[in-house]
Amino acid sequence: MAGKLTAAQGTGILLVTANVGSLFEDPENLQKTWLREFYQTVQSHKPHFLAVHCQEVGGKNYEASMSHVDCFVKELLSSDAMREYSRARVYLDENYKSQEHFTALGSFYFIHESLKNIHQFDFKAKKFKKVVGKETYSETLESTPSLEKEKFPQDYFPECKWSRKGFIRTRWALADCAFDLVNIHLFHDASNLVAWEKSPSVYCGTRQKALGYALDRITDQRHEKLPYFVFGDFNFRLDSKQVIELLEYDKELSVFKDRLHELEISFPPSYPYSEDSSQGKQYMNTRCPAWCDRILLSPSARDLVLKPENEEKSIEYDNIGPNVCMGDHKPVFLSFRITAGAGKCCQRGEKIFREAPL
């Protein structure tokens, strides 16, 4: 699949975000289609490092869907399409009985056999450790040292008595570059009518508050500052009081223009598609279509992706399964390469690599 690494080629990176709640409502039909389209995307881009951030793992009825989650994970880890990915880390927030901590987030990381040196950060020991084998972590992720997980404070979204919104952060080092990957799920619009009352909507303010909270946490003084990629279901909506379905009115990200960047969007709104397996292109009429699922970059992460030697054709920002039903959300991906010397853009990165040589 992914060829042997050379300095000229660089390291192929594929980042995917997918709200997978629908898959566990109709696993017989939707999961098979979803996995087929996902595997085709992996085989098309042949990444050396693959990160998949999922939200709403288990769907609305998590307890009843637990067996479906296990099957989904086993399929990803053991399928023929993924056989050349010899190392993996899977983090599943499955402790649905804990209202205080449960986020229903799932983060999957796959490393191709040709990528020889890759390390993951231990947040408790504060050092990088080499990644070997395949490991799955679930239940109490709060005590797992290879990640940081937080649920947004309940008073951020008082309308929802049991919100599952939060974020999970992991940190990786490959080649000569280190970066953070953040899986995030922000608050939805609880009422279409309330969303129309003013511009920007009250829900927009809630999402901005939560996203600001997450960014402050991943850039505070506890750890070295590194480039970061934040990808998940942001639940961004169009400013529907002004107009429906035009990208120029996708305004929620603008308040973070100095902290987060995004490549140009050329794909249709990622939500809310029909969950009818025969209606791959049809939107539901319950919500105004919007680009909820996004991959955002810190300024230094943008510099990693857009380095001059990175040919424009090697960078792709798009959705998965445009013509088939993937559930109510279309997954979104970013494919790019990290070239030799890219780590020079990392803030104070040399210190990190002296502590954990690759």
C-alpha cells in the first residue's frame, strides 16, 4: 500500500473525522457501506500515518449498541484493507454510565509497516515512547497516560441535561516533527427556532466558548507548545437568520482566525444527510445543511501542510462517500505529506527530540 519512505517522498498523513452515530442505528446496511468507502479512501491515498477521529461512537442508544461497536473496531483492526498497518492505537470512551466523564469519542491511529520510527507522548511521564504493536483502550480513559480527555463543563450547555461533548488530545512524533491531534465534539443547535432568533445564534456563542476552552487547554504551560490539528464535529451552522446554504455565511470559525486555519472547502455541507441507505445525496429537511465536520490547523500546523516543497496536488481536503449513504454526516479528510526538515517549524521542538531521540 504505502511505499517505502524516502526523503523525497516525505511521510504521508491522512486525517479523517467522522460522526458515526448513524452506523450503530443500522449496522447491517450503513456500516458495510461506510467501511467500503473508508477503505477506498485509505487505499487511494496510501498514508503512512492514519488518524481517524470519531464522534457519537455507539449512537444514541449506546448500551444496546455496545456489541456493534466491538464489531466495528475489530473490523478496522483486522481487515485485509488495513493489513499493512502493523501498529495501532485505539481509544474508545465507552464508560456511558459516568455522566461526569462520558464523551462517546473514539480516536483511531494506524501506522504503516514502512514507517520505522514513530513515538507517542506520555502526558504523565512527559516524554515520548516508541509505538509498537496494536493496543485498544476503553472505559476509564481519564487514567490513560497517552492522552488527555476532557468533557466540557455542564453549565456551558444547560439545555442538555446529559451532554456528551468534549475533546481528546494525543501527541505524536514522526520523522523530525511532533504535533498534537485533537478529537473534538461541540454543542449542537437544540432548537431551530431558537437558532433563528438572533445573529449570531445563542448556540454559536456556546460553541465558541467551548472551542476557546479547548484551545486554551492544549496551548497552556503544562507541556511544550507544538503544531496542532483539531478535527471533529464542530456542529458549525450557517448564520441562518441571514441566508440558507451559502458557504460565505459559514461564519463561526472567523472569531478564531488568529488561532485556527482551514484549507479551502470545495465539498458540499457535511450534514444532515438522509439516513436512508438508498439516498446517498439527499439532505434531511430537519436542519439547514451546514459544514459541521471540519479539520482545522494551528498556524504552525498550517505551515507543516503548506511548506513550499509540498506540491499542491499532494494536499487534498474533501469528503468521503459523496454518492452513497454514510449516515447523517459525511466523513471529511485531509491528506498531505510531512517532508524532511518540517520539524524545524515546531516551537522549541529540538528540546523534545533531544529528550526522546527518534
